[in-house]
Amino acid sequence: MIDRLDLIVIGAGPAGLSAAIASARCGLRVLVLDEFPRPGGRLLGQLHQEPDGFWWNGIKEAQQLVRQASENSVDIRTGVSVTALEQIGQTGWKIWTNRGPFSAKHVLIATGAAESACPLPGWTLPGVMSIGAAQVMTNVQRVRVGNRGVVVGMNVLSMAIVSELRLAGIELAAIVLPPKNPLNVRASDPGDVLRSLLRFAHLAPNALFRFGASFLGNSLMQRMALKLYPRRGIRMWNTPLQLRRSAVEIVGGSCVEGVRIADIDSEGVPIPGTERLIEADFVCIAGGLYPLAELAAVAGCPFRYAPELGGHVPAHDESMRTPLQGLYVAGNITGVESAKVAIAQGQVAGLSIAIDSGVPDSPTETELQTAMHRVKQMRRDALIQFDPDITACRNRMYGTNDAIG
Amino acid sequence: MSYGRIENHPILGPLPETRRVCFLFDGRPIEAREGESIAAALLANGIRTLRAHEEQGTPRGIYCNIGHCMECRITIEGVSGFRACLSLASDGLDVCSGIVLPTPFQPAKLREGDAYE
Ligand SMILES: Cc1cc2nc3c(=O)[nH]c(=O)nc-3n(C[C@H](O)[C@H](O)[C@H](O)COP(=O)(O)OP(=O)(O)OC[C@H]3O[C@@H](n4cnc5c(N)ncnc54)[C@H](O)[C@@H]3O)c2cc1C
Ligand code: FES
């Protein structure tokens, strides 16, 4: 076991790695723990083309962060699952893992986000997976998830990943809504989903954009849009986006054989007599993301509920400090946003930790302010906005305002 | 049926060369790329079912592929409860699928798959 650690970072995603780099640059001894076999977190699977044509290749971005971390003597250990942490008086924190305990004066929890489930009959059959599972299999592990799939759920993440699956040559028979049930209330409402799709129509191929642009105006127009939306869907990446159909159940004996779908009315209720079977050997369920924050709860950190950020988030301020001494959070555990925001938040956390540990090379308040400013810029410029009200919610939470300057 | 690998990717390029390793899954030899997860190697070989539900016996495979859902529990070298999506394949590793466990303390109707009250 390593002695005299200044900081343990839980999670080697973009937030954890950038915090480790920032604090190690100030002279802190940093250990990063991650249970995934490779450092990089959910950045690894990401592959988007930005408006200027640049491909955001998560594997390369992660390699860059890992290189910078090792240049600054950060110790990164993978295959280590953190199961608990405890504050030990004034001296710091003790962390329990599958590889024994560790302790340090400061702890940063940067465990990211997880995917919400979207249960429907048949969803435990082998071949049913979350959309993020398919992303990692395709882009990181480079294993084909199947020969013909159906995607259940339409949100910004599923649209991004559908384009990635198509890029890799994976065939998708259809994208449909989840069945209407108490767990899928908004995700199964075609009107709600259409409104959110139109918000990121700029990411989608032209067909949806052309369809959507004329309806962006007011809610009456949007209600009309739903009526005019073709029953068979609009083709995107050569896959029909069927906003007026939902999955009823996933069928199969020992693994997925198909998905029973039905036409739905404007409330998302299946129309009797319209059921049909789509043959498929895999299904991706896209229920959206929520902050993965159990460890902060175990540590005793208070929580705030913020639906705009994906659910319950550990209480924290703009400097990424929690109310508990020596405990910090950064990245998607503080709310679901894109990786560039997570990197910027990690820098803030790293600087705050360096300031609090009183190292000789301590960063100045101005440096911290600059880093916090960068988070706002990244948030404003992010290609993927997981919720339209993130900025307003952050301002309420931090007591800040919109000024970016 | 085998689903295979994405050998060529328009943006990510060709699949990098790696050493091959061989592990056992329920006694059957499985070829894997060094450094890949057991879940990925099995899927590349067309194997989706990783275990049977401990009580109902229904087949289960990966769900999240990143360690969150615990659906992919397997036994490695006789120790149960490893996640196939986080465990690396390596030469000679003895991997077994999860099995139906006895549930002597459950009322009979739960074993028949009835709804919990
Ligand atoms: C499946 C999925 C797909 C996503 N795809 C996209 C996308 O395409 N585009 C996009 O902009 N955003 C995407 N996101 C959002 C993503 O969360 C952010 O882009 C960004 O990666 C968040 O960075 P982070 O450092 O906060 O967390 P992450 O990148 O999630 O990293 C957290 C790390 O913590 C580790 N960890 C968690 N718990 C423990 C524990 N108990 N012990 C040890 N290690 C632990 C995890 O293994 C992981 O490596 C996705 C999120 C998910 C869950
Ligand atoms: S598939 Fe979810 S933990 Fe392995």
C-alpha cells in the first residue's frame, strides 16, 4: 500500500483524470482508482463529429488524459472497485476496495453516470442490452452486438449511439418508443419526445431537421407536427425513427428473436389491432442517464434533487467542494453533461483540492475563478445538451448567474 | 451463431493486432484478444447467455457492459460473483456460467415464479 497520499480519485473518467492532472501539477501525490479494465470512463465509447468536421474520438481523448496524468506521476489503478468510504476524524478518509483499503487526506468522487432502466416484458432475455452497452461493445471492444437490432427509446444519447452503430455497419430495423407504463411516463409520450428531438435536430441528418424546423414555432405547431409525422417513421442513418410506434414486448425463447410493436395514439396508448413483430437478434434500451452517486451517500454527503441534472446529486458548490471536509465531486456525479464539461469540472476540483491542502505551489483564487468560468463556457458550447435547463439549474444551485463574458 | 468483430471502422480504423489468448467457458475453449473482457470475447464467439437466474433458471446475459447492473455474474477459478464485463480474459482461465441455486428458505410459490406479495 502506498503511504502519504494527498488525494484519492474514485473514477478514471474525464472528470477524475483531469482533476488528478490539475492537482498533481500543483505537487499533490494522487492515486486514481477505477473498476473498469481501462482508464477513460465513458469517454472511451464516444465518437461524434463536431460542426467543424472534427471527430471527437473518445479513445484518443482518453489516451491524452492518461498520458498527461502519468507525466505528472499520477498512479492510475484499474480493476479496483470502491465499495465504501469513511471519514476518519480530521485526518482524512479511508476507502474500501476489492483490493484492500486505502487512505488519503482528500477524496474526489468522480463516478460518472449510469443508464436508467426502461423495463418492458422480455427485457431480461440475452441480447437485450442498454444502448451504452452497445456503444462500448462497438467502439471500444469492437465486437458486433448482433446482426439486426431494434432500439427502444429516443433521447439525445440514443440518437448519438444509433449514428455510431450505423457507422460501424450494424443494421437497425427500427427505433421505437418504450411502452407507456408508470416507469416510462415521459419517454413514452410521443409529443414530449418529439419536442426533445427537435431540440437536437441539429445533430440529426437533414430529414428530421427539415421536418422539425418548420414546427419549432409554438406548441400548436408542435401538436400538428405529431399528427403529420409519418407512421412508418422518418429515416435517419437509414433507420426508421418511428415516433408513432412503441415496443409492446421483446420476444424470444433463449435469446432475443424480435420485438412486438404497435401503433400508438397521441398519448402513447397502443391502438388495438396494429401489433406486428419486427425480427431482431438484439435490442438496445435507451432510458437516459442519472448521476451514479451511491458512494457520496455512503460517505454521508447530503443530496439535492435536480431533475434537470438527471436526479439526485451530492450537495456541492461551484468549486466542487461538498459540505464534508476533504470530500469533493466532479463530472456526471454532479449532473449529466458532456465529457468536455466533466473535464472542466475536474480541473476546478483539482485546483480546489490543491488550495485546501495548502501545498507550497498552491493555485490562486484567480486561477480557480478562471477554471470555474471555463466550466460555464464548456456548458454553453456543448454539442450534446442532455437537458435544456441545465444552466438555469446550475445557477440556482450555485447562486451564480448567466454571465460568461 | 457468431457475430464476430468490427475489423474495419471508417473513423477508428482497422482493429489493432493483439496476441490471442484462450480461456475455458463451461469447459469449452474460447479464443479472445488479449486485454478484452470475458463478456466481449464470449459475444464475439456468439455466446450471449452468461448465467441462469438463480431462482427462476431463465437465461441472462450482459445488460450494461460497464459494471453497473450485475447481470453478467460468472464464476472465475471457482470464485463466484465476478462481472464478465469487467473481468479480463487470460490464458488458461477457468470460467463458468452462473447456475440455478437451491432456495430452501423460499416459500414454494416463489420458486414457481409467482409474483411477490
Ligand atoms: C453508457 C454511457 C454512454 C455515454 N455516452 C456519451 C456520449 O456518447 N456523449 C456524451 O457527450 N456523453 C456521454 N455520456 C455521458 C458521460 O457520462 C460524460 O460524457 C462523461 O464521460 C462523464 O465523465 P465522468 O468523468 O464524470 O464519468 P465517467 O466517464 O462515467 O467515468 C466514471 C468512472 O468511474 C468508475 N467508477 C464508477 N463507480 C466506481 C466504483 N465504485 N469503483 C471504482 N470505479 C468506479 C467507472 O468505471 C468510470 O470509469 C455517456 C454516459 C454513459 C453512462
Ligand atoms: S453487464 Fe452490467 S455489470 Fe456486467
